[in-house]
Amino acid sequence: LYIVACKRQQMSMASWRQGGCSESFADRIQSERGDWLGGASHHGHDESGVPLIEALCHRYPVPKEYREVAVLISRYHTLIHRSQSLKASTLLQLLEKLDVFRRPERLQQCLLACESDARGRKNEGDSSYPQSDFLRAIFAICEDVDVAAIIARGIQGEKIRDELRKERIRRIKAYL
């Protein structure tokens, strides 16, 4: 769905050109928007894709799970692309926002879409996508934290979550 929304943005520009808009004006608007396939900067496109996905899902009977994943991908794909340069706390926050600790399959779904996004750019079709292996390793490190050991230390209630986060961040920092 994320890729469909991106295609829809590109198709609207093509339709506008076919509708009689002058080529030079359409080209100027396209250059201001950025060529999303060419990797040009287009700040805010992650959040701006969410309403398009929501509208598409409202119009067609899209399962809720697909909509949720598409929205997550739209919101966080730029962070996933830059994941190797993020701080430990930001990496953990990204994994939490993707809800991969409750729904581990989401990590693979998001990584597949982000890899497709990256490879869809000009001259990037055959390039590797090291962010996938990197984020899988970070997730494995975080998932390996033993909650029972935290509870065995006498930590209770809300403090369990806080201690779990601290331990995950500590392990991510050690990995980095």
C-alpha cells in the first residue's frame, strides 16, 4: 500500500501533464517536489503519505493489518533507511513504534517495503540493503533481554518496562 500511495503521487503528476498543463511548468513543479524515484530530498513525505494510504484504505476494502503496516512504513521508512546512523535510544524507539516486540512479523514486512523503496531509485536496483541485516540484529539483541531476570531482581510494575528499556539500550550501545 505504501508503494501504491507513492505511485499515486507520481501518477497524479503524470495526469496533470496529460491534462494540458504546460510541460515547463509541470517540470518545474516536479523539480520542486523532488523526483521520489531519484532520491532527491522531499522533506515530510513520510507523514504526507499517511492520508493517501488512509484514503485508499477507506475507498477499498483493505484489511486493517495491511493498512496499519502501510501507515507504519510511510511514517518510519526514512528512519529505517538511516537506521545505521541512529543512536541506540532512537533505534529502540523505532522498533517500539513498529510494534515488533508484540508483532515480530512487522519487522520483515517493513524491511521488505523499505528495501523495495531503496532499490526503486535510479541506479539502485542491484545495490544491497544493509539496513535489513542491521535492524534484524538490533531486534535480536533486544528480544534476547530476559524479562524474568528483571522480575527476579525484585522490580515490579511500571519499573519493569523502564528497566527493560534500559537493558535493551545498553545492549544496543554495546553492539554499536
